[in-house]
Amino acid sequence: MWNRLPTWQVFLWWHHFFLLWTTIDGQTRYSIPEELKQGSVVGNIAKDLGLVVSELHRRKLRLTSEAGKQYFSVDLGKGELVVTDRIDREEMCGQKPSCLLPLELVIDNPLQLHRVEIEIQDTNDNSPSFLTKEKVVKIAELVNPGARFPLESAQDPDVGVNSVRSYMLTKNDNFKLTVKNHKDGRKIPELVLEKPLDREKMPVHNLILTAVDGGDPVRSGTSEITVIVLDINDNAPQFEKQVYETNVSEKATPGTEILHVKATDADEGVNGEIEYFFAEQTSDLILSLFAIESSTGTIVVRGNLDHETNSLHRFDITAKDKGNPQMDGHCGIEIKILDINDNNPEIIVTSLTSPVPEDSAVGTVIALISAKDPDSGDNGKVLLNLSPKSPFKLNPSVSNHYSLVTNGRLDREKNAQYRVKISASDSGNPALTSEKIILVELSDVNDNPPIFSKPSYLIYVKENHPPGKILCSVSATDPDAGENAKVSYSILDSKVQDVSVSSYVYINSDNGSIYSMHSFDYEKLKVFQIQVQAKDQGSPSLSSNATVHVFILDQNDNAPARMPRSAKAGHLVTKVTAVDADSGHNAWISYRLAEATDASLFTVNLYTGEVRTKRAVSEQDDSSQRLLIEIKDDGEPIQSSTVTVSIILEDGLHEPILDLRHKAAEPSKKTGRITLYLILSLASVSVLSLVTFLILAVKCIRNSRSSSTCCMRRTDSDDYKNPNRNLQIQLNTDGPIKYVEVLGGDMLSQSQSFRSCMSPMSEYSDFTLIKPSSTTDFKEVISVLDASLPDSTWTFESQQDDKEKGMSRLEMAGSLVASFLSLVEYNRRTNSLQHHRGTKTGLCGRKSCQRSGFRSI
């Protein structure tokens, strides 16, 4: 096309093209001529819209066209709008005076919509043309001058100044040309007879009709007109109206009568009989839509009418008589197709962002939506509505364009997908509607911490539970998805009896199973807590905690307290010790005997928890006694617990050394160490005793050889057989070790006793060594000692003082050995004294010594 235009005109077009873009109501418009070459630049759309060229590719700029076919594209490297296909205005817009091609430019991040209109300007690229290249007009020679004969109008697809502007007729003597202007802008050429015709002089007149447009350069088209001069029939049919106008609904069915045309002929007979026909230049479209009854002039519907395709139809009707020559008349027909609401509105999704992060702010654009209805008037007005109770809303934009935006908080855990139903309705009567479902997916963000199935767990574990066995399993769930829902478990560091809880238990981080690190001892640990944390793998990660309470269940793994039936009133059976984790008054503990097999037999000290006999044990008392002791604190409210003590009454006395061995078998760690030291000390003492006896025996033998006899006075008791052989170490059996007593010699006369007294509540107490020279002195010292020993009101503070003054375990054992050596020394001195007394009263032989109550050594 551009090759057919002069160079100066092409330059002028380009000058207008680059200067003629404007923004109207937020819309950018460019004006370009049709038939631009492919690759021609329309304009720098990035600059005109204020976009950054370097971001166009990242923001995924794209064009959509309502025309369906894409004529333009955007050069993302330069931001220019360029032509990609041939643009023919006549093909796109036909005879419309204005030809606009709407474009929608969509960009993401953030989602934006820009409306661009391209005005396609007409160029004079089409010449006027006639449907009939040769036209034959028959005119009787008797026709009077001034008679008019309509000719075929020329067609020019161009519009405006480029359409048909005028007609010209070749010079002749009988005819002239006039142009009749219709109100719709059409120009109808008419052949006017200026001078009478004379068939005998010129039976045929050859004329050329030329149609000229207003373009530059001018284009034209021609048609040959052949006028045949006829004889006789001199009156042509005449229509009542030059133009007939009517309206018909587009829903009219074939056969529907639209219009009745009527023409009259002044002639008589066959010359006055009229038939009606479509004019010769009538298009095929008109012939397919309408029909005319030749005898009556009734125009009826033949095909399917559509207002949206063509709202107005124009054509000509010819009335012909049957004379010879045949005469005809012409009239114009205009039929307007009335619109009915026969088209449902259409919803078009221009752009959709999916998935959408669930933490998107209110007002985030999700989709760009447009609506259209090909009907006209109110039938074409479309209103969009959104489904209720939806966290979205529609914001109207320009010319039936909307943006779908968030209108509330999104939560993927409640709704991972939204089916957004959009309804469109027009304003017709009745209104037509349509619906469209938009699926909006939500992407997950880590906005939910793991949730445990329980806020706290209770575990009951038997003591002596094998280590490595599972204690319980905790579980937590995370309503998020993907990595945000993967949960790992851990144990928060805390202290249990000043030891890290991780030394007691460990947890499987994947499934939440808790395992024991070692077995538990109810007598040492009754309950402890574990803080378990569940953490997800999101970024940032979220976590929650749960408390696991572990209760150790007591098992019958400790022998009941044993007490001899010979126990007297006040005998210490055992001691109950309780610990309260509170402080101050809340930690003051008191003990009370709640139940007992025989409540008259036992009593419990209110403050120390010592269990003692209230009276002497009788033969009638049951051998198995059960005590239920209630332990209360001094807090508000008062907290309490109970403990059961089983006591077995046994017949006969148990030697202290056996009791000591029994104590050595107890699992207590501290008592076991003391017992070990005592056993080592006793072994050492035994060895030293043996050596000492051997030395004494040797000395006595030597003295006897020197006519001396070493004698000891016998006791008056018949039960005493071997006084020096009955040396023994005796420990108290009524509770914790309170004293160790070394006994030897005459039990009634001069009882040698070395007693090591200790606090009844500590294995670290001081030793008190007593070395009496007579029974009287011994009893006095014991009385003083007993008065100094702690009674039932002895408190923990005094115990602490004893610890500060106390000896070590090794010192205690050494003191015990020293006590025994002192006993030996005392025994030796006593023998020497007796020997000396024997000398003062007179010496006697072995037999006389025995008679006098002495035993020789």
C-alpha cells in the first residue's frame, strides 16, 4: 500500500502517527493508517505508560485483543508496540466511520491492566466499482424530457473522503446526469432525459458512467450505460414512496410479512399491469434474508435475522409493467432489525494469578476479568456479581473491566482452594445470566505451630524398668503443608535432682517416642517432669511445648522393717523421711499415723517421722504389722500424701554382727560404704585381738614358769563361763547406727565397756570413747553420755552441725580400732592389778586360785 503513495504523503502519515497518541480516561490511544508494513513501530508503549523497560520481561508483559486475531506485539527489549500482521480496515470495520481496535496490556508483580486503543485510519486503497459493468436502459421515444432513470450506485469500501464523492457521464446531446443524496449518505446517480429521443435517428445511445472518490490521488470506476430507444409504452410505474422504512424484530421467523410496497401505472391493459422485483444490484445477503411477492409487492422474511450482525438493511425494489417496451419504476427500502435480549453475557478471564500466598494482604489483585454482551442498549449492559461469603471482591475498572482482589484474610488450613463463582446478568427483560467458576489455589506459609495431641502427658513407670525401653510416645500435628508441616521432637534441658533430664530419658526426634536411659528407683525418685518441644521445618520455624509427668510406681523390692519381739516401749523401728520441693512454710512437713494393724503398738513422731513402739511387744501381737502414715505440709491449701510401712516381728535376738551383714546387703549407697568400712575395721580388730591374746598367753606361760600364777576372779554368776573370751562388738539395731559397744570381762562385777556413740541420723557423727575403771564409774559416764544424746526433738540443723564436726569414715574406723586396743590395755592392767592383790594376800597355786574364785591365765 505504501508503495502506491507518494513519498511526501508517507512522511506525512508517519509524522501524524508518532505525534497522535493520547491518554483518555486512563486509556492510551494510538492512531495509525491501515496497511502498515509488518515490523512498523506504533509507539513506545513502555514510555507512554510509565513502565521500566528493564522490568518488562520479569513482569511478563503480554497483550490480548478482543478481535481474537493478534495484529500487534511488544518488543520487551525496547518497550515498543510493533505491527505483526496486515491490517485491512475494510476487513476489520467495514463501513463504520470509526475503526478502533482495543488491546489489553497485562503485567504481573504487581498485577496491572492497561487498556490501549488503536485507531485504524482509512487510506484510499480501494477504487469505486459497479456491480454491473454494463447497464441497459430502455426508454420509449415518446418519453417526455425531464424523465429520470435511476442508475446503479458505485461501491467503495473506503470511508470518509476516500469513498465515492461524485459521478460523471460522457458528453451527449440527449442525457444529463444528476446525483440524488439519500439521508444515509448514499449518492444515487440518475439519468435525466434532456431532449426527446428519435428512434429513427439514433435507436441506441452508448454512455459511460464514471464514479470518482475523494481520495488523493483520486480513484475511479466506470460502468457502460446502453440506452435503447423503444417505441409505444410511454408511462413507467410510479411508487407511492421513494423510500420505504420499517422495523422488524430479529426473532422474526421466515415467512413473516415485513412491508407492502405499491406502484401505479397510468397506462391501461398490459401496459398498466405491474410486477415487483429486487433491483439488479441487490446483494446476495439481502436475497438470502428477504423475499418479495412479485404480484403484490409484499416483502417477507426469508432467512434468520441477527441484530448483532447487521442492524440495518438497505436495498431497492423495481416495479415493471408488461408493456412493450417494458417500463419500470424504482424505490428504496430500509429495514431496521430490532434487538431482543437473545445473547447471554460472556465472562472473560484476562489474567489469573494462582496459587496465591495465604498471607496475601487485603486488596491483592488475583485476576483481571471483563464482560461483554453483543446485544445493544439495556440488553447489552452487563453487571458482575461475586458469590457471597467469599474472601474476594470485584473492583470495577473501565468499560466492563473488573479486577478480582482479596477482601479478607486467607487461610489455607481452612480452605486450600476457593471456587469463586462469578455471575453476569444483563439489563434486558427478562434478564439473561451466565456464570463462571474461577479456581483460586492457596500456597502455604508457615503460620501454624505444631499442636500436641494433649497439653500434658501422664506416664506411670514401674521402678526397676529396664533401660532403653520405650516409656511413651508424644505426637504433634501441624496443619501446614510440605516442609512447614514436618515436625521434629526434642527435650528441653532441665534439672532433675540437680542432674540434666537428658541423663534420664531421650526422645526419637522423628516419631516422638521417649525412652529411658536407665532404670528408676522409687525410693530415690518418685516423680519428675519432661518438657518436650515440637518444632516444624518452616522458615522461620514455629514450635510448641508439652509437659510429660513421669510417675515412678513402687515395687516390692525392699524387705519390710524387722523388729524383735523383745523390743520394749520406745524402741526405734524405722524412720520415714519426706521431701517437699516447696520452700518456707510450704515445705514444713509433719507426720501422722493414719491407720495401723494395732494402733496401740506404734507411734510416729510428728516432726521427725520416727516410728517407735508405744509399749512392749507381746506374744499376742500379729507377726505382720502394717502402718499407713500420712505426710502433710504446712502450705495453704495443705498438700498431703501417704506411705505404707510393713513391719515383721521376729522371735529371738539377732547378733549385731548378723544385723550388720544384713545391713550390708541393703542397696543404699551411703550405708553400704559405712558397712564396708566397719567390716574392714572388724577384720583388723580380730587380727589384732588374736595377736594380743597370743602375746598375753606367752607372757602368762613365762610367768607361770617363774612360779607365778595369773588369775582373774570368777563371777558369782553360774552362767559366766569364759569372761575373757566373750569380747564382742555390739551395735544398736533400732534404726540408724547410734553406738558401737565393745564388751568384755565380768558382766556383773567389772564390765569393761568401750562405747562409740553416734548421732542416730548421721553416719559421720563423733565417737565418744569411755574407759571406766569400775562399774560405778562406767554407769556415771553412761548417764552423762545418754543425757547428751539427741532425743526426738533432735533437728536437721543439729545434724548439720554434727557433720561439720564429724570425722571421716576412715577416722571412724580408726577410732573403733583404738577403742578395742584401749580395751585390751585396760584388761591387761586389770589382770596386773588382780595379780598384785593376790600377792598382797598371799600367793596360791593354780588349784587354790580356782577355789578362791580366780582363773589362771
